[in-house]
Amino acid sequence: MDTIPLRDAYRALLDAAATVAGSGEPSPLPPAGEWNADQILAHVAIVNAATIAAVSAVASGTNTTYDNRMALDTWTIERLIALAGGNAGLRDRIRLQADALCALGGPMLSDAELDTPVPTRLLSKDTVLVDQPMPLRDLIKGLAEAELPGHTRQLLALLPGGAAAEAAP
């Protein structure tokens, strides 16, 4: 599996996170009902950990499931922010998780492993997006194509003039 799109999506997310962190505001305020930068990064780190766990389980020949509900839990998000040491620690963690996922999801797994159906439950803002088995490769692709770019846009929207910053390449 080609992990270049995944690596590129992580690079864009981490660049956006560094830009927001360096914007001069300690924690830019999100719009009502949205997360701040630390909460976005903690969410991504939890999603990454769940994905790494699923990939590792498939690579070891064991059954697994994928459920992102813990990555939406406010208490868990705040706990991870504290455990990671805040924004810089979260960015470091995500960088290392990206390296792990790109290594694990790339040449290490066979096509049969990547095609393994994983019972999946994905929610977003209390809406069920997926509640059915998905091939492991689709979980990994989903990070590159939807999850990470969505949170990159969410981070950029925190910058002064957020909509304009979000539209920048």
C-alpha cells in the first residue's frame, strides 16, 4: 500500500498545528461547539492509537474492531492533553504515530491483511457515519483522505481570518 498520501496528510496536519501554535495566541478560541487546537490534536492522537492497534492486531493474525467513540470523549481528550504535556507533546506524539502507521500500513502488510474486514463504528458529532465491517486498507485511506485533512482545515480555521487561512494551499 502506498503510504505517501498518508505521510502527506500528516505533514499538512502537523504544519497547520505548528502554524496555529506559533500564531501568538496561547490557544486560539474555536467557534462555539468546536474544539481548540489541543483538543483537535488529542483527538487525532487517540484515533491514531486506535488505528495502530487495529493494524497491529491484523499483522499479528488476531481479530480486531475499530471504534472511534473514545476519541470523541471529552474526559479522555483532556486527559491525553495533560499526559502528553500539551500542544508540543501532542505534535511530537502524532509525528511518531505517523511514522509508525506509515511503516505498519505500508510494505509490512500483505494485500490479504490490508483487505481484512474490520468491524467498524465511526461517529462524528453524535452521528453514526459507519457501522459495518471495512477493509483495514479503507481505515488507513480514510485517515489520509478524510480524517487528517478535515482536522487540518479545523486547525487552520482557528487562525485569525480562519476562513481565509483555511482556504490557503
